[in-house]
Amino acid sequence: MTEPLLQIRDLPDTGTCWALLERIASSSHVKRAARLQELLFYLGKCSLKDGLDTVHEQRIGVEVFGRSGDYDTSDDNIVRTNVSELRKRVEAYFEGEGANETLIVEIPRGSYVPVFRYRPVKPQIASEASTAKVPEPAPANVVPISEPADAASVRPSTFLRSRWVTILAGVIIVTLAATCVVFRYQYRSLYRSMYPWQSQPAVAELWSDILDARPDTDIVLADASFGLLQDINKKSFQFNDYLNRSYISQLQTQNASPDLRAVLRRIETWNLGDQDDFKLARRILALDPLGTKVHLYNARGYLPDLTKRDNVILIGGRISNPWDDLFESHMNFVAEFSTDGPITVLNRAPMKGEQAVYTQTDSTQYCVVSYQPNPDHNGVVLLIEGTSAEATEAAGDFLLSDDQLSAFRKLLRGDKFPYFDVLLKVSSVPGTPLSATVEAYRAYPNVH
């Protein structure tokens, strides 16, 4: 029977509960995530100091994440995403650093109010050996007398029993061995059906390095609403403007009509995505059918701390996925999305026979793929910047095709994939399949 939770009123005092929150906030799981610390203390205050039984998602969005009072929670899931992440980190704290805490706190699923309870105490069960009655020793002067037995009649029965035990044990061993062989074959067949990409050498080599390098891999989709706002205003915003949402106030202070400002406010509340980006993300998610290693995020709900903890796959150019800013300084090929000109790819250090700038046309698009370590060199980053939907689709074909990856690995002249930048040229002719070729590339075998 499950032990009922002890609510706040059953606990010693509010100070003890608040001290627990402070220990969690200063733990290795939360101390580097300032936004999650703020969220933890806010929810704790609502429960412990304000005595609230419920806290609405929209109120959290306004008071913690700076959303407007009328923002639509169905379009913007920043609260749900962050509370889910906080819940995982709190659970990890009590499994690790807080394993000896007698008082624990949980954020139940479907609620934003923390619940405090005492950790259940396991009952001590006395050992049967310690409670068993010890027989009294026989008097020293008494000699045990055994009943006489006919040796000739005992030996054959003992021999027969021993023989049958040996035969039975042999049958059991053979049966277990055959069962193990059958289970192993079935397991291998099931595993191959779930992970068919692991039978493709080049695909398995690249993606095993990514999926097995760290506990988690995060796919971050572009924020199409952010890109649309920049297109409408003919203005580019920096990563910090996006992270702290200061671009919203910049839009509202510009010289625009009330109607346009209302439209901009509405667009800002949307959490739009690109269908082709999602198709590529779905193909990558299929590499982990159990969903234990790969997780999907949108750019608006992602957190800086995760870029240091997890592997990161960024889909989309900088104009709609500003997280690219953290890694583009290490790239040789960079997609440039101008708000009033053609989309181009900049070649920062052209080699012989290469162009300094590649410009998209009606029939030719480009895609940049960069495979690099994260700044702390304890994880990997994969950036996919297509100049069009067709280019993004072609990049997915390139990264998940054993033939294309094998051909590219030969260009890199190595047995394993080093870190690399590659510029793909995508030809799209109506009525014909997409065709992607390697236009230029850089390999970094000495980067570890």
C-alpha cells in the first residue's frame, strides 16, 4: 500500500522546508541553471510562504519568464518545459547528493505546487536465524544412539537417487542453454528491427559517436516566429536579445502603428516551427526508438545549461535558431540570412578553387553541416543550416545515408569521422529527386 504524502501542515516548520530548497538550488544539478533556481524558489514561495494550493501556468510564465499577461500557454510551452526539466533535476538530487535527506520535495506531474514529505523508513525485519530457538545441548555423559540399518539395502537407493539427480540436472542445463540461444536470437532480431541503422557502417560510426558520447542528445528546432518578426521589421537581433526576450520591448518601442504593434505582439506569442525541420528531427528521433537518449526541444524553451550537459543538434539558420550563435565562431562555412537581400553562405577561408560567397538561386540551394565539440570539449554539437526547406531535407539524406557518408569519409581520408564542416550544394529541378553534392569541406582531425 502506498504511503500517503505528508502535506506542508504536517511538517515541522516552513524554515526546514525552505532550507531543503536552498540545498537543492546549490547542488551540482541546479546551481548552474539560474532560471531553474528562480523557478524553484518561486514555486517554493507560492507553496510555503503564500500558502497556495494551486499555481497557474500563465502566472508562472508572467512572473518568472517575463511573458505578457495575455500570452497564450497553448502556443508557448516555456513553463511546462522548464518545470519538467526542474522535476528531473530535483529527482536526480535525491538519488545522488541528497540520498540521505530525511525530508524530500516533489513536483507532482500535472501540478506546479511542490509537495514535501518525509522519506519512508524501511521497517527492520528480524532475521529468522536470530529468532529461531537454539536447541539445548545434550548432557555430556549421554551418547547418541543411532538406529541400526541394513547397509546392503541403503546403498542401492542412495545410488539411484544420485543418478536421477544427475540426469535431471543435465536436462535442466540443456534446456536452459537452448532457451538462452533462442532468446539471444530473438533479442538480436528485435534489436536489428529497432536499430536498422546500426547495420550501416558509416551511419553507425557517425551516429554512435553522437548518441553514445553523453547521456542525452538534444534536438533544438528553430523558432520560426522569431525569424518572421525579423523579416517583418527588417532588423536582426542578437542571441542575448533572444535569450532575455529584450527584442520584444525593442519591437514595441519602435515607430509603428498600433495595428502593427498588435500584430507583432500576437506573432511573438506564437511558437511556430518549420514542417521540414520537424521531418528531419523525426528521422533523427527514430535512431533512438525507445526515447531514452534523444529529446526534442524548441529554441524558445531551450536552456543554456543544457549545451554544457548534453550533446546538441541545432536545426535551422541563425535567423530562426539563434542558438547557432554559440558555435558559429568555430565554423568555416556560415549561412547568412539577410532581411533585405539574397541568402548566401560565407566561406571564411577560401581555398584554391573555392568561392568566398555562395549565393542561393531558384535552382541551387546550399546547406552547411558542422560537426564539432562543444566549448568544454565534453560533448558534441551538430549544426544543420539549410538555405531552404529542400536544402534541409537534403542535409538529412546526407547524414542518414550510408552511401553518401561512406563517400564523404573517403574524402576525409580516415577510418573514422573527425570533426568537420561541409558545404552541400543542392540542385532542385521540378519533377526530379533532390541531388546533393559536396561543394567544399574542412576536416579537423587534431581536435579532440
